[in-house]
Amino acid sequence: MQTYINKHIFDITPYKPGKPIEEVKREYKLRQVIKLASNENSLGPSPKAVKAMETALNDVNRYPDGDCFYLKTALAKKLKIDVKNLIFGNGSDEILDMVIKTFLNPRQQEIVTSDVTFLEYKITGQIAGAKVVDVPLRNFKYDLDAIKKAINKNTKIIFIANPNNPTGTYVDKAQFDDFLKAIPKEIVVIYDEAYAEFVDDKDYPHGIDYYKENNLIAVKTFSKAYGLAGLRIGYAIANEVFIDAMNRVRQPFNVNSLAQIAASAALKDTEFLSRSRQMVRVGKEFLYKQFDQMKLDYVPSVTNFILVSVKEDVFEPLLKLGIIVRPMDMYGLKGAIRVTVGTEEENNKFINALKRVIK
């Protein structure tokens, strides 16, 4: 049967999501499980988003608005940009897929990104049959100078996660400005800002400040700070020409109606966003203090997760205690885990469990 399948597909290592809560409960006969593996918002979704979806449930027999008109109008007003500079997708993953379909000729062109970053960049490129050039991190950050040196005549797309997943680090505005000045105009820079809402640092470069003057597409999501991961909705900000081209490869009705309604309501829920940010700030300080006391190395993070070296396999032992974290083996970081910053109760239970399993 494999003769019917594109051969390059077998070179792809599939993305492995974390174990579902219910499966862990069943497998280990647990009553309570805390999931800190997927960088989700531990506060849940915005209450305003939930209420808006409840009101709209009786209309799900209808196809969604294919152009996300109301959400697009509300977001454009909030960002103070034109609606022609926005496109929405079934999560930011679909935005990445649109980018590949729109800009890449896989037979002739290449992608450049980091070797330790969001796995979907490489997977999406490999699905298209493109060559993906992995550039090592430097001090757990994107090495923009090395990425510039990796560019050749075949380079078409550069993927940059800022802040980076799974390290939680970022490149500052001065570094990013210098980087963009050196990038040839025929190369498209995909600037993934999935965790930007958690960044407090003043020198963080926001993608919305760059899309007009550069071949840059800023990619954003409602999954993290807004707590809508299960609805799968993301968007991109880019120049009108890029957006028009991407709309030509976008699937019709690609964003479901409840996701559109929830995202519109979440945009207005500034109180929930503030609470989410504050929970992460307080939670990180607590976890840092605990890691210091346990003499564990970790990477200071500007996001809602922390990369920590535990030097041994704690994933299964933590599962047995009802704590789900993300092992970093797939990223080549053996002996490390990524843990989402949770509520005060979740953070305490994670630390207590970690102390029990670490030798």
C-alpha cells in the first residue's frame, strides 16, 4: 500500500500531543489530574466567551461566516489596522499551512528556522516536500546572526518564534531590527507571536510594527492568553498583497462559528486577560524560587511556561501522581521538561510531586 503514498511523508516525525487528562485518569486509576504540558491557560476560557457561545449554540446548524467579518472588524478596530491586513485560520497551525501553500515552491526553495523551536515549522515544510534548514540556538535564544548566514539563493521562508517555544526566551527589538535590515526582499519572514501577550519587557518587538515595511507576516493566536485553545482560532497580520494571496488558498468556512463568536467576546474581556497575565507572573516567581531551592537549572521565561532541567526521567513518575508535563526529548533536550505555569494550587501540587520523584 505504501506505493500509493508520497515517499517523503515517511521522513516526517509526527507531532505528538500530550496525553489527555481522561486517559491519564483511566490508565493510572486517578481521581484528579493536573495538565501542565501544553501551555494552555489554567484559568480556563474567558467567561464572556463562554456566555457568547452559549447564546449562539442554537445556530450551529448554519455554516460559519467564511470571512470572519464581525471578528475581523472588531480586531482591526482594536489593533488600529485595516481589515485587509487580517486573515484567520483554524488555529495558527492552519496559518502556517497557508503560508507554505502561498509562498513556497518546494522543488526549488528552502525554509530556515531554529533547531529547537515550535515543531510545526519543520513538519509543515516537510509535508510540502521542502528542505528545512535548522540553525542551533545560542544561549537558548534564536541566533539571528547564524540564521542570516544560513540564507542562500534557495531560501524563501524564515520561521521565527518570538518568544520561542519551548525555551520561553525572546530576541529584543535592536536584534530583530538589525536582522530584518539584512534579509533580502524576496524572503518572507514568518514572525510567530503566540505568547506575546505574556511579555512585559519593553524591548520586545511587536510584529504589528513591522508588517507594512517588510515581507513579514505576524502570526497570533487566541489559544494561550485568551484561553480558547480547544476552539482552534488564530490569525495573521500582513500587507494586503500577502493577505489576498493567502485567502486564495484558504479553505472555505475554515473557522467555526463558535470560535469566531468566542474570540470576539474574549477581545472585550480585558479583565480576564489581566488576571491571566497576573497569574503567570506570580506563578513563575513561585516556581523559580522552588527550582532554586531544589538546585534545578531552568531558563527564565517571558511566557506562561518554563523549561527546566531535571536530569532524569520524571515524566512517567509524575504521570502516576496525576501531573502531566511535557518531556523535551523530541526537541533534543534530554533530561528536561517544559511545565506550564498553572494556578497556585496546580503549581503547589506540581512542586510537591516533583520533589517526590526526583532522586
